[in-house]
Amino acid sequence: MTADFGKGFTVANLKNMSRFYLTFPNGYALRSELSWTHYRLLMRVENKDAWLFYTEEATKSQ
């Protein structure tokens, strides 16, 4: 894929992209204040209440 689309398509990144799609299927619910790094960390949080807390805190502190 790198030859066709450029850098960033490593196996690890593709797994993260797939996990992101499965975790956040509704693209409209995404927050523009959060970066890819924020979302990669949030995908690891299994507890829904903790996930909501961390999402709000990350958004507040940018």
C-alpha cells in the first residue's frame, strides 16, 4: 500500500485504523479537538464511564 498511497500504511497502523473504525463507527460523533494520538489511547480504555471521562478531559485540555 505504501507504493500506492504513501507512508503510514504499516501493519500496526492498519490495525489501529481498523480498530478505530470498529470503535467509532459513527464518524459524526468524533471530536475535532482530539487528535489521532488521543483516539489511539482512548481505544484502549474498556470501561465506558472511564472512556467518557477521559474524552471530556482530553477535549477540555486540548
